Amino acid sequence: MARQTTFHRALIEPNLVFGIDRLAFVLLLIGSIALIMVLKQWWTLVISALLYVALRFVFRADPLFMRVYAQYSAEADRYEPFVRALPGRGGRRAGRGKGTLC
């Protein structure tokens, strides 16, 4: 008898709220509310709406954008992303290549 493991989609797919990542949505919401309260101008809603639409396009192309960006920014001080003439991985650790999430 073969062993079967079920995968629950809720554990694999990213948490999206209104089409963007939950953290990005919360930051956008807090930032837009803060701008409205500080500047007391309603045109900041237009800027927030445009930023929301831009984030929707980004997350429609890559739903894991926040994870990949967080990993790249965490690894930024450990390697140079430029090509070197020297052999090797350019200072990257094993398993930390372009496009990997592990």
C-alpha cells in the first residue's frame, strides 16, 4: 500500500487580501490613513488607490513577491549580485541562488 500525503491549498498559497499580500495591504492601509490624518487632504486617497493598483499588478504577476523580496533583501549584504571573473558562486551560500525560496 502506497503512502499518500494530502496537500491543503491554504497552506501552500500566499495570504492575499483584495489581491495583494496581507502585509502589503496592512502597510498600505496604515500608511494611507496616516497620510490622511497628518496632511488632512483627501487627494492622498488617490495616491493610495494608485499604489494599490500598482501592487495588484505586481502580485498578479508573482503572488510570492513579498517572500522573494524579503529573501533578497536579507541576503543583500552577504553577496554581490554582479558577475565576477573568479570561479565560484559569487559569495552566495549553497541553496541561495536566484529564484530559490529555500
